[in-house]
Amino acid sequence: MKRYLPQLVLVLLVIALAPAASAAEHTKDSLATVKKNLKEKKAVLFDVRELREWNAGHLKQAVLVPLSKLQGGTDPAKIVKGLKKDIIIYCHCRRGGRALRATDLARKLGYDMRPLKFGYADLLDAGFEKAK
């Protein structure tokens, strides 16, 4: 057993440090549907990037809800006043990975979060308005 201990420790360390697999999948809602739902106030848009990324540029309709806060156990309703669980929450990040992790966390709290596969730059290219 002593002979295999270093390998066992390494395997356990790799497992412990590996990013958690996400059960969420990117939404099938088209960007036209997303825009329509946002316009009709049926949905909100969360930007789950971190503050420094937000400060470098963000979408006009987005609300900053950093993934780090969600991972820390903060309920989105504490960040976004008046957020109800019956509204659709679309979320985006830079490339889509953090949006999936944020969705897993928000769904555990009972929210209808739908992660966008498209990142910030893609959404700008698709016609979402950049905040001034």
C-alpha cells in the first residue's frame, strides 16, 4: 500500500481540484426569442462575469451577478431587488462555461435560468446594445 500511496494521493487531488461537471445545457431559445422576452419584460439578463470584466464593457440590459457571488451562496434575489422566481433569467459570460455553472446554482434555488451559449462579444455582434 505504501508503494501506491503517492499515486492515490495524486488521483484524489486531481478529482478534488477538477471543475465540477455541469448538468445544465445552453438554452435552445434563439437570440430573437431572448430579445423578445427581454423587451416584453418576461426575462432578465444576468452577466455572470466578474466586476473587472463588467467594467471593461457590458450589455445595456444586463445585470451584474458574478459567478463568484453565486458560488459563495448568495441568492440572486439578494443581488437583484424584486427578482421573482417565475421570470426567465438568461445569463451570459465570456464564452458560455461560467453561465452553465451559474445555471446549476440558480436552478437549485428554484430559478428558471437559461444559459446562453453566446458570450459577451458574440452578443454585441448579434445586436445587443453595449452600455455606455
